[in-house]
Amino acid sequence: MKSQTTLLGIIVGLFLLVSSSIYIVDQRQRAIVFQLGEVVSVKTDPGLYFKIPMVQNVRYFDSRILTMDAEEPARFITSEKKNVLVDLFVKWRIIDVKQYYISVQGDETLAKVRLAQTVNSGLRDEFGNRTVHEVVSGQRDTIMEIMRQKADTDARKIGIEVVDVRLKRVDLPKEVSESVYRRMEAERKRVANELRSTGAAESEKIRSNADRQYEVIMAKAYRNAQKVKGEGDAKAASIYAEAFQKNPEFYSFYRSLEAYKQTFGNKGDMMVLEPTSEFFKYLKNSGKK
């Protein structure tokens, strides 16, 4: 029984010894092997590795792209001596894990502080040579590319690579923004008033032109109407004259009938005339030829 317990203890001890001698490096990681506090090897490829138990230890580092995001917008001064607030982030990753450990003791927080100092210093120089318009829209992409190159050059000294630098937002401070918005509002009102005045003038011009055309058209229409009416009256007079020449008596009779018709058109019509008046000529002689 005692021999079995001893054998079991040996097996467990061997298992613990073997398990403490093995370590695995994931494909998303880099590893440094230390021996008594000194770096003895760096593992950059994923796989299964061995180390000396109790003498060597392993420290892992993330090899994926990491993000440094500014907690608060930084304030910079443009060439016009105007303040702007800049919110940015930096994408970076470890490319030399040994140098990274030597430079910042493998501390991600220290690495971010170093990156922030480099980026802020570069942005201060770039913004100081440009106007507000240029940093907001005109040369924003150029600034980001310049900063990426500058930050990457400095970051490689500590074993990391800067993949990208992005300006998320570039704003004016609140007090400056309010002043700018007031000027913009005043300018928009001025333009609106100018457009209204121009529109009113054009409206009056169009209305005046329409009235003038109306008067011209009505005058032409009246002239044509009078011309047609005159031609009709002349033709009617010609027809009447021709009829009178052919049979004056019938013409006179016809005209009298028209006069009677116009005079006694309504039942309430009344005329006071002498019985011998020429108006009743054909009524008195209705029985004669």
C-alpha cells in the first residue's frame, strides 16, 4: 500500500513538472521567456514550447491592433491664434516585443502615454501652421497622414507600429462657436433680406410688364373689334341702301315694323303721340295696298 502511494506521488509530481515545463503561445500573442529576470528568448510564432520549471517564466503580450482613444478633446492653436478642440484616436500594435518590454516595461498604459505625447506634439506643430478652415476640412486628410508617419517613426523606437491616426472631431470652443454661429446667422439673415428685396423688385417688374401687355392686348382687341364692327355697319348700310333703291316703299314698311317691334316689346310700354303722327302711318292704312 505504501509503495502504491509513493508511485502515485511520483506520477503526480512528474505530471506537475511536465505541465509547468510547457507553455502555449496563441496566434494573437507574443511571448518573452525570462530566466532569473533576464530575457533569454522571444516567441513570435504560435505553438507549444518548453521552459525550465522554477527557473524560467513566461510573459505574454497582445499582438493585435490596439486603440488609444483620447478621453478628453485636446486644445490646439491655429495660425490665426484661434483655439480648436480635437478628438482623436490612434491604432497601434507591438512589432518588437523585446524592445517594447525594455522601453516601457511591457506596460500598455506607458505606451499610450508615449504615443499621446508624440501625437499631441506633432498636432501642435501642424495646427500652428494652418488656418481653422484648413484643419476642419481643407487639409484634414493630409494632417492625419503626416501625423501617422511622425508618430510611427517615434513609436518604432519603443517597438510598436502606428497603423493609423484619425481626427474624429475638430470643433471650436463653445464661446468661439457661439460667436461664429451669431455671425453666420447675421450673414444668412442679410442674404435672405437681399434675396427678398430682389424677389420683390422682380415681382413688381413682372407685374408691371404683365399689366402693360394686358393694356396693349386690350387696345389691339378693341381696335380690331371696332374695325370689324365698322365693316359690319358699312356692309349693313350698303345692304339697306341697295334694298331701299329696289323698293323704297317696302323698305319704309319694313323699317316701321322694326320700330313697332322695338317700341312695343313689353306689355307695360306706353307712348303718347298724336293720332295723326307719321309713326302710325302703316297702322292707319293697314287695309290699303
